[in-house]
Amino acid sequence: MTKGRKYALRHVVAHERKGEVEEETRALSGASPGTREYLAKYQAGLNAVCDRLTGEELEEYKATAREWNERTPPKEIQRA
């Protein structure tokens, strides 16, 4: 099990669907990543992407979150 950070479904979706979350957040904020306006709408963008997941996708991402918590997550996740 990894020490410290716990990974949830939202972490997995944010990683696996990064482009989709960015697109949704840009649409909601009308701003570019890294700006205050964009960051203010990031959670809403992530929620919108999570809300569109199918039951199968939800189960897959939940399983990935469990795996990341039980083992070591990918290196790019560890650095985040």
C-alpha cells in the first residue's frame, strides 16, 4: 500500500480523461488552463466529465483507484 496520498475515482478520471476535462473546463470558463478563471471552473469541468461516465467506465476507474492505493501509482501520478 502506498503511504500518504489516497487516490479516489476523481483522481483517476482527471488523469485518464485529462483532455476531456480540459475541454469541458475551457468551455465553462472561457479561459486557458492555468488562469484564475480556468482554475475556478476546474472542479465543475471534472464533475461534468464524471457525470457522463458509463457504469462500466465507473467500475474500471474505481478499480484503478483501488490499485493505485494498494500499489504504486504510475510515475506521472506520483510526481503530481
